Amino acid sequence: MADAAVQNNDVVTEEESPEKKSRRKLIVIAVIVVLLIGGGLFWWHSTFTESTDDAQVDGVLYQVSSRVAGQVIKVYVEDNQQVKAGDLLLEIDPKDYQVALEQAQANLASAEAAAIQANVTVPITSITSSTSISTTSSDVQGSQAAVAQAQKQVQAAQARIDQAKANAIKSDLDVDRYKPLVEKDVISKQQFDAAVAQAAANRAAVLEAESTLIAQQEAVRQYQQKLAQSRSQAVESVKNGPQQVKAQQARAQAALADVRQAQAKVDQAKLNLSYTRVTAPTAGIINRKNVNAGANLSVGQDLMTIVPLTNLWVTANFKETQLERMSAGQSVVIRVDALGGRRFHGKVSQIGGATGSRLSLFPPENATGNFVKVVQRIPVRVDFTNFEQEDSDLALRPGFSVTPDVTVK
């Protein structure tokens, strides 16, 4: 019976052996397939993908500084506090800037009043100039008429002199004729005396007529001087009138320029007043806050740093041997170490203009004779393509280490 049992066991072993062999074959085939698939994927990834672990998230760090001097009256944020764009960060005492604004507004009102006065004076000056030209022209005509009349009076005075002289000569001849007659008592003494008196009167009339002529000649001279003066004034009015109008127009324009200058000072005063309220230029997290209430600030003094949560990108330092088929626009898968390998999508935006060593503070000098060829790295900028959806929780931070995979096929 024992021999029979042994024989039965041998039969069972011989029957199970093909099944085990079949399973072993399937396992070997599966392993080979997995290895082939893995090798194919590795070949595909290594051939059509370039990757580097020398990469990090970058962003612009916003340095918040004071644009005006003054004393801080209140600070509204603390370190590591998240803020939105436009949030109030701190306030500077605005009293000095309110006074400066009121002074600028008063100067603006004064300049506007002066401009109104200057502009109103322009048409007045124009009318005055036209009136002056018309008046001086009338004065010239009046002076010409006065000169002509005075000259006629001179002629009349000259005629009266001639007449007076003729009368004087006649009366003198009468006296000469009456003198022997009165001596012979042919005529009366009274007639002779009358002739003598008439002769004296006629001589006086000659002197009077000559004096009148001199006076009339002086009047002519005076009227001629007045005519010359009127003509000079007329020429001056014609010449200077438009210039006076232009001068007044220039003063009006200068007054308008003063208004614009005063308005600019008002605008500047308003800006300075608005600068007393310091707001966040972008959304982010507050860091390096070094200001507290009561501090006296100077212009340009750094107050805090805002680390942005948006407008981020990746700077990946690829080896120069990886750049042969890399170009702008290629898609990138970005894995973030700090987020457990969380994936983001992006694209190559720019390839740097020089290697990192060449851009360093002390670039290597290979002309010393001790040259060792080292593979250099080029910074490549990668922009996120679906940032708002993939980082809706604002988890990314500048400085995070990432691993970008660039598809270069």
C-alpha cells in the first residue's frame, strides 16, 4: 500500500508541473513586456523631453517704500499677513500735506483771478489803441487846419501893415503940406494939429500891425509844432498800438501759464496727500516689515516687502547640452517639490542670453592656462499657462524648487 501511495504522488507531481511552467512563462512574459514598456517610456522621455532639478519659482518682490516724509500714525499689517492689491498698509500724518494743498489751492485762485483780469484787459487795450489812432489822426487834421488858418491870419496882418504904412505915409505928407500953410495962417492951427495927430495915430497903427504880424507868425510856429507833435503821436499810435495789444495778450498768456503752474502745484499737493496712505501694489504676503506707529519716515525709506502670489514664473537652469532642440513656445510640465509633486502646466517663454557663470559677479577667466571644460547652464524662463485654475488656492511661493519637463519633439 505504501508503494501505491508513492506512485500516486508521483503522478500528481507530474500533472502539476506543466501548469507551473505555464505560470512561469506568463510571469516572464509580463516582466519582459513591462521592461519593454518601461524602456520605451524611458527612451521616449529621454529622447523627446528635457528635464532639470535646478529650477525654482520666481517672482518680482515688491519693495514698499515711502514717497513722502512724515510720521507714521497707524500700521495695519503684520509680517506674513496676506494682503490684496490696494489694501491699506499704513498711514502717515496728513496734516502738513493738507495745509500745503490749501495753500496751493489759494495760489491757484489768485492766479485764476489775475488771468481773468489780464484777459479782460486785452479787448480794452485793443479798443484804446484804436481810439488813440483815431484821436491822433483827428489831432493831425485839426493842427493842419489851425496852421492854415494862422498862415491866413499872417497874410491878413501883413496886409494891415501895408495899409497902416500907406496911411502913415499919407498922414506924414499931409503934415508936411499943412505946415507952411499953418505958418501963413492959410489953415487953422486946429486943422494942423489934427493932421499931426492923425500922422502919429497912423504910425502907431503901423507898429500895432507889425506886432500883430509877429504874434500871428508866432502862432503859426506854435501850430506847426503842434502839428508835428500830432503827427508824431499819430505815427507812434499806429506803430505802438498793435504792440501794446500784443504785449497785453502776452501778459494774458503768461497769466494762463501761471494758472497752469498753480494747477500743477495743486495736483502735486493732492498727490502728496494721497501718498500719506500707503497701499499694497499687488496681492501677496508681507515680509520684512520694519515700520511701526510713531516712526518718522524719509522719502524712499523701505517699509516692507510684499512677496507676490500671482504673476509668477519658473527659472530653470538647463545644461547647454539640453538646449539643442529647445525653443520658445514648447509645452512644459512642472512638478513642485513642496506640494508633493503637484503638477502645473506652462510653456517656454525665453532662453537666457548668457550662462549663469558669465553673469556672475566674478566670471571665470579661461585665459590663465588652467582651463577645464565644464558644462554650463543657461537660465530658461517658463511661464504658467493655466495659473489661475491650477493655483486657485495660491499655494505657490517664489523660491519653491520645481522639476520642469520640457517636451522638445
